[in-house]
Amino acid sequence: MINIVISGYIGYSNCGDDAILLSICEGIKKLNIEANITALSNNPTLTSKTNNINSVYRFNWREVIKAIKSADIIISGGGSLLQDTTSTRSLLYYLGIIKIAKLYKKKVMLYANGIGPIYKKINRMITKSIVNKVDVITLRDELSYKDLNSIGVSKPNIYVTADPVFNMNIPNNDYKKILQDENIPLDKPLVGVLFREWKNLKYEREIAIVCDNLIVNNNINIVLIPMEYKEDIEISKRIRDEMKNTAYVIDKNLDSNSIMGLIGEMNMIISMRLHALLFAALSSIPMVGVVYDPKVSCYLDKLDMPSAGNIQDLDVNKLNNIIEDIFNNYYGYVEKLDKIKVQMKDKAELNNKYLLDVIDS
């Protein structure tokens, strides 16, 4: 029996990070090894129930150290864990887990991480010192490789793979029922709109104008979907309220499978949320990304999908033109995603290959 501990942004009802954990667990199960998985979570009860794994409270250090001591390998798993944009405290937490693991001579894998940005000199020095001692690193994009390289991390084997959600199975439930329960008519094509609050910027009016233009010119219905419910529901409602035409908000706290299934019912999405874009790619749904973080721009490039540019200087005319091009060349976008998502899946599967290599070493 292999004991695996997973550290990440777990138990915060963040749909993208929940999907990452689910995909890592699914990947481990496909390795045909007997594995006992424990996740360090902010909500251990929910994490255990949702993923059918063990879980301990991530800030109960006695339990965390106990789990690490009994582990064979620690996975620092997915997402942008090693960065100080959110806070130095967050960075030091994840580095602390790695440091403790190495103190107990445990194998450590950085699994499909997004690295950076790490701005503070002291944080870069600490990151270099600790991460150079891990056993293997897989990264979800080339930008993370450059950031890690610039910090001076070079001793472990480092591989650029892909975000683990590309390994997820597309749910086959009837997610139209969610739309029907929210009284959203299905008589027209649907465009999903997924935005988040960011640095006190106000962009509801611009997005509302774009959505109104879509309704008038393309005869569609707008569906505003909160990806992370507590964070996104208010801005979703404000965009709706700014609009001249009727739009619909999914006013429910949905799990990652439901969000993925719901995005699969859309004809197109406009999104700031990275994992909304990745969910769309899995279902070959054309998309426009709005960039708030370099990781969004990086993955739009990998998917060969259009960017509306940075949220700080959003250009309504540019966004309108991109959307019109998607509608005019719709099946070309779909065919492009059909091919690229297969390549991304192959790259995402490498995460599990390298995990197995470390376990067997």
C-alpha cells in the first residue's frame, strides 16, 4: 500500500482547484497501484465525501505532520501554489509542507504546478532553497518553467506537461436540468459568461455592453455562471443588472462536474477564469479569454484561442470583433479544439507517468 498526501488549495469551494484534486485522484487510481490518499484540506469532511479519500484539516499541524510522517510521497498538487501575488503567507505554507516532508526524508513531487510570479527577493531565495530538494517537478505551462528557471531551480528533473483537468472525464449527466431549474429558456444558443472580482476594478459596464450586443446581433441567451460561487455571484448579478436586455444568472453553488457539464451546454464562453476555459476546451466549446493573470494568456496561446487582452484595459470593440469572428467561423474553432484537447490530454497523462516513476524509484 502506497501512502500519498496531497497538498493544494483544497477545501475552499474553488471549482478549478476542486477539479484538479479530482483529476489527480482519478489519475492515481488509473495507475493500478494500491494507494491510500490523504488530502490536506480547509474542509476535510467535504473533501473526503466528494473524493472518497482521507482528509485532515490543513492547519492542524499535529495531524498534518502525522500524515506526512506516514506517507511515502507528498504531492504538491496543481494550480498556482508557489506565488506571492496572493500573499507571502500562502507561498510559505506550501513551501513549509515541502520542507517538513523533506525533513522526514519523504519523496516530493510538484504535480502540474503553475509557478509564479514570485516577486520578493527573499521569497525567491526560500523557494529556490526548498524546491531544489524535491524529487521531480511537472509544470502545466512553459511560462512556469521560465519562472522556475529564473529563480534558480535546476536540480530536480523538470517536465512541462499540462493541467491535470485535461485528464478528467466529461460528465454525461443531463445538465440542461440546471438551466431549466433556473428558468433559463433553451430556445436559443447559449453563451456562458464567467467573471471574477479583481483588484477593485470595475468592468461590469463593458461586459454588459458586449453581452447586449451579442443578444441583439446573434439572437442568443446570456448565462452568467459563478465559477467560485462566493467570489463570483455578486459580479455576475451586477453584469446582469447593467444590461439592457434579459440575461440569466446561475444562482447555485455547483461542484466542478456540474460547472463542467454546464459549460458543455454552452455554444461559446467568455471568461476570466482559467479552468472555465479549460472545461470549455474539454467539450470543444469556442471561447474568448480575458486576462487577469499570465496563466490565462499562456493557456489561450496553448489552445490557440483568442484573447480579449488584459482586464485592466478592456476594449469593447475588440471583444465584439473577436466574438463576431467566432460566430462567423464557428466550426473552424470547434475543429481546432477537437485536435488540441487530444494533445493536451496526452501531455496531462505524463503527470501520472512521472508520479509512478518517483514511487517506483
